[in-house]
Amino acid sequence: MLKKLLFSLCLLFFTGLAWAQISVSASVDKTSLTLDDEITLTVTVQGAVSPLTMPQLPSLPAFNVYSREIDQTSINGKSTSVFRYVMLPRFVGKADIGAVTVKYNGKTYKTDPISISIYRNSQGVQNNRPATSTGRAVTNGTYDSSINTAAISRQVQKADESLPLLTQNLMNQAYARGNENYFLVSAVSNKKPYVNEAVTLAVRFYYSREFYDAPYQKPAVYNLFMEDAGSAEGTQSINGVLYRYNEQRYTVTGAAPGAASIGEAVVQYRTGSASLSPLDRLFGGSALGAEKTATSKEIPLQIRPLPANGKPNSFYGAVGQGYTLSAGADRTQVEAGEAVTITVTAKGPGNLKGTGDLKWPQIAGFKMYPAAAAAGSLPSSDQVRGYKEFKTVLVPSASGIYVVPGVKWSYFNPASGQYKTLQTEPITISVSPSTKKESGFDFGSVAHTGSGFQTLGKDIAYLKTSYAPEPSVLARLSAWQDVNWAALVILGLSVFFASFGRKSMARKRAYTHAKNLLKRAVSDEQVAEALSGYLQQKLNIGTGSLPLRAIVTALQKSGVTPATAEAFSLLWQRLETARFAPGSPDALDPQNLASQGLDVLKLMEEETK
């Protein structure tokens, strides 16, 4: 028992000791860099219990601490804190990052020193990114302070000519303004685009010192459509000073030929820092400075018209290069009367929302119900890439093998100055006969037995062996043959007129039944069922097996006026549109269709009495 108690106490002691322990480590992202480069020192503290344990940095004479970031996660009360310090080198040579100190629960934890090599240019740096031009005077690879650096600083740096023109323009503007700590520049990839040609606009905010509370106002545009194209961050060395920048990109397209412009972009910022926390005081923070404004220059553009020569009928306004066109069907095997959805998709640079909708060619053997086009943007790293999707619903009227021909779609290539036409591959659709029953009611059906045979009557009479009784009164009356024939004729006439009356009443009930269905209809299918049932009961016209033209002809033969028959034809086409192309602008809601159905039924009922 005593041994178990001692074992438990030891276990608690070592558990508490382990709980009180933390681990501290320090690392850098590189050990060799140039004066134009930066280095990130990462300090990780694991196992500490909240509150946050702040590390103490050593003296860093060879570096300027530029910024810091803090990440902290906590699991079961224990936290892992990661401190990142971005530092800029101050001079060439060997430098050490001394031990980083963390104090926790009365104990002090220190990391090992880290040796760093700082070079003037990229020749001595291995496996590091190339250094940009510093603008300093160099003689035999060493810095000579006797050279007139003021005269050299007047030589403005230039961007590498192998870079894209847009990037060159932004960098050269920044080189020209390198004597400022904060500034805003903007540029476009093309100042003379065609109508609907995608142009990239970039706005960069450069800063060499910290800033706070910097709301950004994007530029206004005239005669242009503008869409966001993402943002980025980066650095640029200007006259030996490393600047950071935040870049916002847009895609702009010309709306009409003529002058266009991109207005000023504005950033309002505050300099300094709010020295409220110990960490800010560690970096020598100061109170917030006055609010200042950085503004970019206005950019004028000239929008060129598209050439009229050679413009194909299949051109809908797309301008650029690298477009693709594809087409497909949701199914290629259907029954007659079933819908097939054809989708054509165009993809390419810029925003395709402003381009025209596809004009579908007539396809023999199908009823066509085009739907509204949809447009949007696709993910892209450098500029906006758009798509436009066109859909139409095809309804075959008869069985057979049909081929939907390829669809043409054209665009203008500004590089070649010519129009180019794309065409989709044909689509083969196999249509089988319809297996669906005709709509309506069948009054000629006769009930069948469960065995599948139908009882029509009996033709066998069985004989009795007993003597017949005395003739009854009815038997004696049967001898009067003339009277019997007269009664039979009267009975037949009664049955005939009764049957005619039942048919007349059924036709009258057809209008009442259809009218009640239309008043309660909540879908286009219920409206169509009410109309087809009325035509079947009232006029014996089946809508399931006849095309619309044949139904209209049958209505006119039944006494319906041409105007009413035309009104029914229009209503039936609207019902088909609501069924096969519900997203179409021409599609009506069920309540509207039911109201029109009541008006048409009333006219047909009055004309066919």
C-alpha cells in the first residue's frame, strides 16, 4: 500500500514538472542574403499555459526589425505561440542573431545563436532569390564612400525590359518616386483597345514604413466596364530601400468607340503606431500620426471600333484570343415528346456578360424553346476569364434518328485584326416512339373479368323434366304478337333517347369539370390536363396523338371559330414553353395560364352548343 502511494506521488510530481516545462526554438528562412533582401526570424513557444508568453529579442545591430506577426493556438489549456519578425539587413558582413529569451514560471529559456551572411549583391548568395539593383556605387565589388553618391542617386533605375509592359510601367513609376515613403501608382496593359477587348488595370500602393487605418477607394471609370481581378503583394528595392506594395487588379473593357478614362485611386493612411502594448514599445512604436492621402494619376484611353469588313453573322461581340466553344446534350436517346436540353458554352478572356445571345438555327423535326443565357467568371491567376452558356430545349415530334447541326460562334482577334469563327460538333439524337398513353377519358371501355375474358352473353338454355304449369297471365298476353312488337319499339326508342341524353349531359359536365380543375390548378401540367380532358369529352379530340395544327383544324370542324382556335393554339404553345423552358422570359406562371384557359373554354363552350 505504501509503495503504491509513493508511486502515485512520484507520478504526480513528474507530471507537474512536465506540465511546467515549455520548449522554445528559433529559426530563420535563410542564412545568406543581400542588402536588398529581407529575412524572417521565427520564434516558437510550445507548452505554455495562457496568458501569452512574449519572447525577448537580443540586440540586433545588423538588422532593422520591419514588422512582426503573432499566431497562437491552444489545446487543453496549453498554447503554441509563433512569433515572426521580418528584418532588413543594415550592412555587409557576418552577423549573429543572438539567443532569444523567454521567461516562464520563474525559469529562463534561451535559444542558440544563428549566424547570418550578408552580401552586397547576389554573387555570394546560394539558393536565395536574386537581389535587385541597389543603386549604390560599387568599385571592385566593395562600397567606396568617396564616390559622389548624390550624383549617382539622380540616375533613375529602370525595370527589366524582359518583364511584361504593365509590370515595367508600374516599376518605373515607382523608381521615379523613390524619394517618398508612401505613394500610389496605376497603369494599364493597353491604352488603345478595341470595343469589348479586355484590358488589365493595376493599382499599387508602395510603402517603406508602417502605416495604419488605410481605406482604399478604387478609381471611377468612363465609357468602360470594370470588374475585380484579384490582389497581390510584393517588394521592390528602390535606391537601396526595400519597399513593400499592395496591388489591386481589374479587368476593364471599352463600352463604345471613342474616349474613355480611368480616374484617380485614393488611399488614406496614418503613419506611426499605437504604442499601447509592450510588444509595440519593444519596437519603438510611437503615437498615430496625422491622416495623409496617396493618389494615383488619371489614365486616358482611346477605344477603337471593330472593323465592319469580314464581320460574320455569328459574331456577338467577343474580342480577344484563346476562346473555346463546346456543345453537349443532357441525353441522346429519348421518346417522341420528351425534352432534350442542348448546352453551348463559350469561354475566353474578359467579361462575356456584355456579348449578345446566341441565335439558334431552326432544327427540322423539333420544337425549340431557347432559355435565357447565363454568364460568369472563371478562376484565373492573371486576368479575368469569362464564360457564357446558352441553352435550348428540343422536343421531337416523331421517332427517328436526328442530327443537331454544329453551332457557329465568332470573335475578333485584336492581335491579327481578323474575325475567327468556332463551330461545335454535330449531336446525334435517337428518338423512339412514345410509350405514353393519350391524355383524355375513354367512355367506350367495358369492364373485364379478372381472367382476361369478357362475358358477352349466354346462348345455352337447359331443359326441365317436370311438367309445365298452367299458362300465366303474361304467357297468355304473349300470344298477342302485335302488342308485343309495339312495346318493343317503344322500349327501343326510350333507350335511344336516354342514351342521347346521357351523352349530352356528359358533354355539359365536361365544361363544368374542366372549369373546376382550372380554378384549382397550381401547375402548368394541371392546366394542360384540364384542357385536354375537355377536348376529349366535349369534342372527342385527342391532344396526345395529334400535332397542334391538326388539333386546331379539328376544333374548327367542330364549330369553333378561327379566332378562338387561334387563341387555343397560342395558349397551348405557352403551356409547352412553361413545361420545356421554364426559365425562358416567355414562360408564364400557372395562375396566368389557368386564367387564359378559362377564357378559351368559355368561348369554345358557347360556340359548340
